[in-house]
Amino acid sequence: MEIIKENINKAYLKKFLGKPFEGVIKFVVDVEREIIAFGGELHSDAEEFLLKDGSNSRNFWGGNLFFSENREKTIIEYSSLINIKPLQNNRSMDIKDRKVVEKIDKIFQKLIVDL
């Protein structure tokens, strides 16, 4: 697992493939600090990693980054158990607030230059 705080490219990101899943990378975004933790078997693994780095779990949103078979195309899925946040009006594993999704998209665009 790793916390990305500065620009990387898709080639760098691919190092997380197969650890432990082939074709998918779990991620957790801290929308306040605009950083992303990649890797781990569970989203809670990345969540714990961010907590140790000083983040607040209220700002966490999780998902999965899927790579096509040739690993060139990517799809972001905004679904994770950590997204169930009744106090933030999100009662689903999927992120329902479009503003949160847009914020995550901007963080991905900022940190992963060729995604």
C-alpha cells in the first residue's frame, strides 16, 4: 500500500495490480487533504494507512480502479463499505453525492497525470 500525495502516472499505478487482486486496485481518497491510498485487500487497510498518516476518517471515500485486460483503459467504481456514512447522508456502499464524486475525480486527475 502507498499514499499518493504528488503526481504519478498510470505506469506507476500499475505496480499495485495483482496485490492482491488482478485487474483491480482498491483505493481510499481523503477529500480534505486531496491524497489517495492505493492497495490492500480491503478498503479498511487503506483507511488505516491514511489514519496513521494523520487523516480523519470523516473525509474518506473508497472505491475500486479497474484496468482493462490490456491494462490500458481504466474505470473508477465508487463503491466500498467505508462509504456507508449515515451522518453524511450516504446510506449506501455507492457514493450518492455527485459533488463528492466530482471532487474525487478532480483529485484523480490532479494526482494521476495520464489517467
